[in-house]
Amino acid sequence: MDVPKVDLSNADDVVREVMEDDNWVKEEFFKHLGDELKVLAQKLAACYQMLPRLNEAADRAQTEQAALVVGFAYGVLDDILVSTKLLFAGKLMPAGNLMRQAAEGIAVAVLCVSRDLLILDQPKGGPVPARYYEKMLADDPRTEGHKAIGQLSWNRTTLGVSEGGVKGLKRARDRYNAFSHTGKFAIAARVALGKEGQVYAGGHFDVDKVEGYRIELAERIALSEVLPNFFEVLTFRLDR
């Protein structure tokens, strides 16, 4: 279909673009990728069905630590959901940025649920042990989310996390770094493939990027498939 044109040198058109609901973009995405979206919807629905048990475990614990764990666990699901909404609205870069946040959120939740002393930092003077959730509650800058996957790797044995699990999170983080920082990929995300000189503003659907979009949905499906076990582990540890 023809892409609607907008004159962003006109202030009224800027307002219209900001208020645009991008329904034509979503319809194109669904036409080409509706089956994949339905698979993802089933996976996410199964994850949301597990939240009540996690909430009940947190209610039994009645601690700030438990509240942190539930908050970050819920955030992972919300990040994937909102990321998919952004993808189907044709906003590839922020959609990918939220996927990186989802991967980091998994790591933070696992670190928070532990009551053991964990390696928080590894300066030249040697490892710094601490209870991660206590430092998170104290707003320690060493608990910033972008550090969590590395910290998960340092504490993998203590936390009972598989090497493959850590590698999967690292792969997701590294993949979505390109979506989280400006660079050549950011330019490519805004230009039309196969149509020299066409640049998109705001949300768009580019039929020549369908295989890339399909890969993005596959990433979300794969992450959602491992989340039920993630919720089971968090629920079990809150009840210990």
C-alpha cells in the first residue's frame, strides 16, 4: 500500500503525527504476521496466568524483598507486551530497547530473590559481597539494571542458574544493544529497503523488512517460553 505522506515542516502535521494511532501500520503487520502474534499471545497468556501464585507467595512473605521480586517479574511481562505493541505500531527501535530491558529485568529479579551474599562488584581490591536486594532498596548505583546480567554471571553457581541461561540473556542484551543506542542500525530502521530516498517518520510498515519483523516476534516467543520456569523458581524461592 502507499505510505501516507506527512509534512513535518508544518506544525499542525506534527501534532497530527503525534496523535496518529497508526492503525494502517498495525493492520499491515497483522496481515503479514498475525499467526506469529497469536502464538506469542498464547505464550504470554500462560505467563500472566502464573502471576497470582507469585503474588500469593509475596503476600505470605510480607517483605520489601518480595515486593521487589514481584515488581521486576511483572515488569518483564509488561516490557514484552509493550515492546510487541510498539513493534506492531512500526516503532522498531523503542520496541527493541524494551526487549533489552526485559532481559535485564529477568536478571534483576533472580538477583533480588536471593538472600545469600552475592558478588556485587569486582574492583581491583577483590570481590564485594552484599545482599543484592538490600542494595537495591538502598538505591546503590551498583544495582543499575544494565549491570545485572554481568552480576548474574558472577553469581551463577550460588543462584543455581545454568550457564545456558546466562548466555541466553547475554545474547539478548547484546542483540538489543543496537536498538538501544544510536548508530547505523538506527538509520537503517528509518529508511525504506528497496526504495532509494524514502525515509519514514514515526511508525511504519516496510514489506521488505518482513523477515526481520518475523525474527523479532520469534525472539519474543522464545523468551516467553522460558518465563513459566522463571516464575516457578521465583515463587519457590519466596516461599523458602
